[in-house]
Amino acid sequence: QVQLVESGGGLVQPGGSLSLSCAASGIIFSAYTMGWYRQAPGKQRELVATTTTGEPTNYADSVKGRFTISRDNAKNTVYLQMNSLKPEDTAVYYCTAHHRVVGTNYWGKGTLVTVSS
């Protein structure tokens, strides 16, 4: 059974930092493109960042220079370091796993990030 379990969400002040983690099980982690998406209240879910083993990382323009995605294939974990957070970063953040050849997609349940003073 595939599981993606996010952790690290919470409340942070504008300008602050937060780090999210996603532990994966049930997949060959290194073979998957891992990503973070987010959904703000009343808005559509949007891509934040992705990482594929051996390839450059990919970021939404809105988070470039502020967020960093990384992965540890030995620990089956993907991370999202978020700096200089803004109120508009407030959203539920979802971890995803996508296999480009097989076409399978998996989603975590999400973790809430609230940026507010």
C-alpha cells in the first residue's frame, strides 16, 4: 500500500520559515518524480515544486528564490524548505509522487501552512 505522509505544517509569521517533510512508503521512491502542490482557500490546487532523480528541480514562479525542494532517496523522503513566507503562501500543501513511465500518481492527505501575524 502506497502512503505519502506529510509533516511540518503550522502557523508562521510573514517573513518566517517553515520546513515540510513527506515520507513515502510502498513505492520505489527513486523512480518517482516527487512534488509539492498547494491549495489555498477558494482557489485551485497549484504546483509548487518538483524533483526528479538526476534532473533539475522545478518551481512555480511564485516561490522561486524562496522555496527549496530536496529529496533523500535513502530515506524515501522529500522536503520543502520555505523561506520568506508571505500570507499568500497560506494553503494546504500536498505531497505527490508521479511515475512518468507507468503513469501512476499518488497524493498525501496534506498539511496546513498558515502565514499570518
